[in-house]
Amino acid sequence: MGGQIAEEQAALRRVAVLVARAAPPEKVLAVITEEAGRLLSVGHAVLSRYNPDGTMSVVAAWSSADAVIPVETRMSLGGRNVHMLVFQAGQEARSRDSASVPGDVARLTRELDLGEAVGATVSTEGRLWGVMIVAPIRERPLPADTETRLAAFTELAATAIANAQAREELRGFAEEQAALRRVATLVARGASPDEVFAAVAAEAGQVLRAEHGNIGRYDPGGVVGMVAAWSNTGTVLIPVGTRRALGGRNACTLVFETGEPGRIDDCAEYSGELGEANRAWGVRSSVAVPVSVEGRLWGVMVVQSLKGPLPAGTEARLAGFTELAAAAIANAQAREELRGFAEEQAALGRVATLVAQGSPAHEVFTAVAEEAGQLLKVDCTVLSRYEPDGMVTVVGGWIAADPGRPLDVGLRLNPEGRNIHALVFETGQSARIDDYDAASGGFGDLARGWKFRASVGVPIWVEDRLWGVISAVSRSEPLPADTEARLAGFTELAAAALANSDAQAALTASRARIVAATDQTRRRVERDLHDGAQQRLVSLALNLRAAKATLPPGAEGLAPRLEAAAGAATGVQEKLREISHGLHPAVLTEGGLRPALRALARRSAVPVTVDVHLARRLAEPVEVAAYYAVSEALTNTVRHADASTVQVEVAADESVLRVLVRDDGRGGADFGSGSGLTGLKDRVEAFGGRISLRSPPGVGTTLEIALPLYDPAEAVRLEPANSGS
């Protein structure tokens, strides 16, 4: 008896040393099983683990004979055998005969020619983990104290298993924290969502010992689209970009319907499009956790196993990864919103600059349409004006990709039927159409012809009057919910441009009328001087000379005085002629710009070269404006430039007359230095023209003037005169 106890203690000490040294669990369990078998002088010793799916797995086995139960053998529980007895009772059990008992364990017992068997429980943390079984060679009974002696070894096995689990949990925790840190670093660095999704799926799948990991986004229409996919098998189940319909019984649908984590551990339960795919791939277990962004269900993360049920804590561990995925999405959305805000402000700023510069309305319309279209990432934008006659005219637009024909600017249609133009016209409010298949009216037919799918329209109001509408168009899908609000910023700028344009047009017309009235007054004064005062002075001189010729005898002393008076009258008449020519030279009226400018050059105190390239006469208002602009420029040169020469160049195209006056004087001129240049600038701009000045000190002065060949007051082209210039 003493020798048996000593052997038993020695065996237990050997095992305890291995446990204390934290030897690998499989080695410790193998040694425990062998020591138990040798010490108890049995034929076989087996250590088995009970699995959650109702099976048992052999984790260690020893035999004094040649036949050994293979490690990792997996058998279903059932029948009346020692494995089942211990599992049901949760305590030691003895089975005396398995010859006629059904079940995988009994079958294996018969194959190994085993008879009686004793099993002792292996429990960890108060839970039945498995069983250690010893069995003699047939016909040899086991002693009555076998259960008690075997229990000492199962306690050591339980300690080894608990230590191994603790180490595994610690290692798993460290791996999980390292994985989470790696993903968190990506998030903190502002990596793209796609990059973060791929990392989350791979890290979670590896840490949780799963074969597959996926992240899906719930999209409108009851579908889930895969945004990340990982597999340790080399082949992913559902590739990135794949869209599957929700429905049936599967993990993605469970999360979508409940907003809570979901699990399926029986492949027979799978149904629906996703479930059928899982069953086809042999997925045994799926665990899914919701991905929520700002309190809204955004998508789902799934890990799957092909071998068996995933551990009970998988949902909680997976949640840490979904939080990082949600953070990446929120960060990306925040960055996108910030970038979008910056882009929107930049676009509005560019249009606002055009408005502030008083650019023509058509230029602002083009800019508004293009900036809005590019910012909103739509396929087309259209600006239209509601006309007083009840029609709608397309006045501008932008197309992202040329569909084969240009936008029909100038198109006029009735705002009737069901389309954006009609809806905005009827309500005065923003409107949207998400499916043009049901649209009607002229614009509805046109939209279908352009293959439009959806559009949003926002009214343009000018001084409390519905002026028109700007619409954004998509050919593929409905536009985002915030399209109306973002488009409204551009309509405000368009309205401001229209108001500025109206005010500018009114101002230009008013200034042009003033200039025209001034020119008419000059001509009237010139006619009055020519037809009135000058004619009377000529008559007076003639009369005085006639009186001189008819002086009576003895009055010869009056002759010099009469001649002096006649000469004075002639001098005054010549002076008035010069004044009247300055008011409106007859040579301009009679011959046009070329002879009029040459006359100015001849009278100039500074040498002037004149180069005029005109194929024919221009309209009188244009010629008058150009003549007085050059006259004023030459006067300023003579008075202030100290120049030795002046060049005057004149040319015209179909729409603009260009005048250049250049001298080699002292330079340093600017529009604010005196009334001469200021008056010249006012005259040019009043006519709707543009003037620029370059006058570096010591280099000379260059004036460039562009005059439109149309009436600024009436906005119609001024037809040139028929006579040559």
C-alpha cells in the first residue's frame, strides 16, 4: 500500500511540475493521461472535451497496447456509455458493458475490445469541461477505488486547463488590444474608410479565429452591399462591391431587423439569398454585430466559421472592432462634410466675385450652372427664365459629360404638365422628381429624351418676383436630400447678379442718355452759332465795308474806323467758328473718324501719328465717343506728359472698336490725379466701354479704349454708316 501511494505521489508531482512550469497544454494533458493510465495499470486512458454542439473530442489518449484512440477524434454523444453518464450526471461514473449500447462511443469501445470503464469529471471555473476515462483490457475488472484515484489526476488536468485558458485569454486579450490599436492608428491618421474596413475585417477575423469576416452597408431598397471582405482560406465568400437582398434567416438580416447582435450556429437554419450562399459555402456559424453611426444603423460586421460554433463571447469582442469602423465612417463623413463645405464656399466665392465685378448676367449664369453642377456632382444643371408671355426660356446650363448634343440654350417651352419647371412655376417653391418615367409636358418629354432619371429645382426670386428656376439633374439615381438647400445658395447669387445687372443696365443707360444729350446740346449750340451769331457777324462785316465804300465827300476820316470795325467782326466770327468746331467738328460728321483724327493731330502741339484701320464708317455715337476720347487724351498729353511724340491707333472687329493712344512722356498718370482722365473714363464707361491705363514713371503713358458697336441704352447693335471713313 505504501509503495502504491509513493508511486501515485511521484506521478502527481511530475505532472504538477509541468503545470507549474506552464508547459504547453497539449503536453501537460498528454502526460497526465499517460501517468494516470500507468499508475492505475489500465489498458487505455482517454481525456475528452465536451463541445457546445453535443459532441466530444479526444484531446489526449494513452494505451498499454498497440491500439490508441487518435487525438482530435470527434464523436457525437449518445447511448449509455461512460462519456454520456458523466455528461448527464456531472460526476464520476462507471460503465460495465458497452457491447449492446448504441452510439459512436460504444462503437469505438467495441472496436478497441474494451469492457468496463470509469470516468471522472474535469471541471474548470465550476463548469463541466470534459471527462477522463480509464479502461482495462477486457475480462479484467477495475478496482473499487479507481474513481477516487483518478480524481486526483482530473484535478491536475483541470488546473492545467484553467492555466492554459488563462494564458490563452491573456494572449487573446493582448492580440485583441494590439489589433484594435493598429486599427485605431489608421482611424487617427485619417485613413480612407475602405482602408479601415479592410483592416477591421482582417484583424477581427484573425483575432476571433474565424475563417471569414465581412463588413456590409445597408443600402436603400432592402439590400446590403459589401465594403470589406477577408478570409483565411484564400477565397472570400462575398467580394467587396457585391450587393445581396436582405430577407430570410441569416445574420445580416437579423441585425437589420432588430438592430441587435445576431448569431446562427446551425447551417440548417439559413435561408434567404444570403443564407443560401452561406449554406453553399458550408458556413457552420455566423455572428453579426451592428455598425451604428451617430445613432443610426449604418451596416453590419460578420465573422463566420466553417468548423463549428464561434465562442460565446464573440459578439462582445466583435463590438470593439465595429466601434472603430463606426469612428472611421464618422471621421470620413466629417472630413467629407468639411471638404464639401470648403468646396461650396469656394464655388460661391468665385460666383460672388463675378457678381461683385458687375459681370454680364450670361457670364454669371454660366458660372452658376458649372459651379453648382461640379459641386453637387450631378450630370447636368439648367437655368431657365419665366417670361412675361407665360413661356419658359433656357438661358444657361452645364453638362458633366457631353451626351452627343449641346444644351439647348434659348429653347422656349410652356411650363405645363408634371416636370420641374411646371412644379416650381405653380408653387413658387423648390420641387423634386425622383423618376421621370411619370413626368409629362414639354420639359418632361425633353428630360426623357436626355435620359434624365431625377432632378431638383429651386426658384430664383428677383425683387419679390419669380424670375426663373435652376435645376440639378441625375441620370442614375435620386439626388441627395440636401440638394435643395445647397442649390439655394447659388440661386441667391444668380438673383443678386440679375439685380446688379438690372441696376448696372439702368445706370449705363442713364449715363449714355446724359452723354447723348450732351453731344446733342453741343451740336445744337454749334448750329446756333453757325446759323445765328456767325451769320450775323458776317453780315455786319459786309455792311461795314459797304458803308465805307459809300462814304460821302468830306467823311473820309471815318473809313479807317469802319475798316477796323469790319475786321473786328470778321475776327469774332473766326473765333466763333473755332469754338463751334471744337464743340462738334464738321469734318467728323462729313468724313468720319480718319479725317477727324488727322485734323486733331495737325492742331496738336506735340507731333502725332495716326493709324486708322476701318473698312467703313461707324455709327455716329461710336465715332463721336472715339473722337472725344482721343481729343481728351491728346489734350492731357500736351498739358502734362512732356512728350515728344504720340501714336494713335484705331481698329474695329465685328463687336468692338479699339483705340490706343501712346506717348513717350514722363508717365506717372492715373485716373485720380485730375479731372481730364476722370472725365475721359466716365465718357467711355457711360458708353458701355472699357478703358485701361498703363503709365510707369519715366516710361510713358498708354491708354487702351474698347467701345462696343451697340447702343448701351437700347442693347442693340449700332449699324455703321454707308459712306467710307
